Amino acid sequence: MSNWQVYIIHCSDGSYYTGISTDVQRRFEQHRSGKGARYFYGRAPLEIVYTECCENRSSALRREAQIKSFSRKQKMQLLRSFA
């Protein structure tokens, strides 16, 4: 059984960051401490607003790419369906 997950973080500038990890909380803390993605230079990660389990790393990467290609409206619909 795999523990890869896709996650979305709401950022201080109103944007949403999408990533993958096997430990989403640990990764979120890395982003908060400045040791995560360069995306967070100049904006702060506020909260994890979405997680989705995937079969393996490959499927997580595919789903991440799919979500990243979504328009803001599509991302908001995804987040509403998750809530």
C-alpha cells in the first residue's frame, strides 16, 4: 500500500500551491520553515486545504500535474467538493 498524497496549500497571497509527499504535515512544516519549494519565497503557506491519496508516486505526479493545469475556478470547485 502506498502513502503518496497530492496536497494543496492556501498561501498568504491568495494563491494555491499543489505538491506531493508521503508525509504532508512534515512537508507543510518544511514549507513554513523556508526549506520547501521556492514558490514560498515572498509568500507564506497558511494551511493545507486539500489532500488526496494516490496509488503510487507516479499516479501522484500525474494527479499533481492535472490539478496544476486547472483554472482557478476548477481548483475552487475541487476544494468545495473536498470540504
